[in-house]
Amino acid sequence: MSKTKLFLQVVEDVQALADSLQELAVAMKTNEPEPQVKTPEPTMETKSEVKQPTLEEVRGLLARKSQEGKSTEVKALIEKYGASRLSDVPTENYAALVADAEGL
């Protein structure tokens, strides 16, 4: 997210906080029951999505590790995820595999 978009998101959040504080102050002043809190649905931009690595990215990382002399460790990592070769590793395990490989 660019700095400008991040800044605008912070401004929107601060404005929402100010509105909520104002409602709270009015409710406390008049002793009214608390209004129901509206939870906005997260938009696509505010969702924290973990980027799923592609097969090519994982293959590139493992190739670099193999070139660094860690071929046995790379093979063990692939087998750890129940596969005999990288293309057999389920795509949902790519992020964990990358994390493990970076730890080598």
C-alpha cells in the first residue's frame, strides 16, 4: 500500500474514532443506553492478505539454496510436506515451505 493510501486510511480511522468518541460523550451526558456499534465490512484494500508464493518463486528460492550447497536440506523440506518433488507439494503449503527454506 502506498504511503498516501496508508495516510488516507489513517485519516479515515481517526475520523471514525472521533465520531465514536462524540457519540459516547453525548450518550454519557444524556445517560442514554449505548448505541449499537456498527462494524463495517472490511474492504479489499484493508484486508490483510498473505501473498501466496507461486511455484516459480518457490522453485527459484530452493534452487538458490541448492546452489549454496544445501541440496540435502532442500530435499528434506520437500519430503517434509509429503512430496518427492516440488511440483507435488500442495500450493497451500508454499508459504510455509518458503519460510522453512529461508531459515536454512
